[in-house]
Amino acid sequence: MIMIQYVHTNIITDDWRKLADFYIQVFGCKPLYPERDLRGDWLDQATNIRDAHLSGIHLALPGYDGRLPTLEIFQYDGNISNGLTETNRKGFGHIAFKVDDVQDILNLLLAHGGSAVGKLVETDVPGAGHLTFIYARDIDGNIIELQNWK
């Protein structure tokens, strides 16, 4: 049997300290040191970027013991901009957090510079339970789902 373990989700940003602080303040993520400052031929080869330089940090996600999984918040010296992520865009869609009170965490997210995508909704999902959720954005525009199942 081959061992497979989920390790991290990476987000590239223009200011890794600012985005990491957002996830620490809103979701209680914990920084895992050391901070990263990576460069070298090995990184150029792996990224296929000449003179690549990455800096950032891993954040322990809430609700897990230990050091995994993490949210890896990195920035390159030269990022390539992309358009605003939409909920129905093909590819990586969002990260989700299960929370006790969706409205309370949404308020905290808004107070730290995030924004709502749509409206907070509640619905019964047959066979799964009662769902309260909203899609929101972090300060870089990445989509986050806040959810609570009962």
C-alpha cells in the first residue's frame, strides 16, 4: 500500500505577511516557523522560473492536531496577476471552514478586510442535514466558504 497524505494548500499573494495575518486573525490559524525564504537552482528547476525567489509561511489549519495540513502563504518576487476568482470558475474553487456561527465569522472576516460574494443562506439538504453557509473572499479575493451543518 502506498502512503498518501494531504499536506497543504498554497496561496500566492503580493504580501504574504498581510494575508497570513488575515487567516490568523479570522480563522485562528497558527504560524509554523521557520518562515520560508527560498531561492536557488533547485527552485528555478522546480518552478521553471529563472531566478525564482519565494518567501512566506505555513499556517496550521484550525481543527487539526499537529503540523498538518497547512495553508501555505507564499509570494514570489514577481507575481503574475489574474482576474477575480468566481465561484463557478473551472479549477481551484474555494477553501471551506466549518464554523459554529457563520454570521459571527463573516462579521470577523468583513472587519479584517474580506468581503461577501453572495448572501448567507440556510437550506435543508436531503440526507445530509441543515446547512447554513456563505461564500466570501479573503483580502486577495480568494473564495472561502463558511459553513455550519446541523
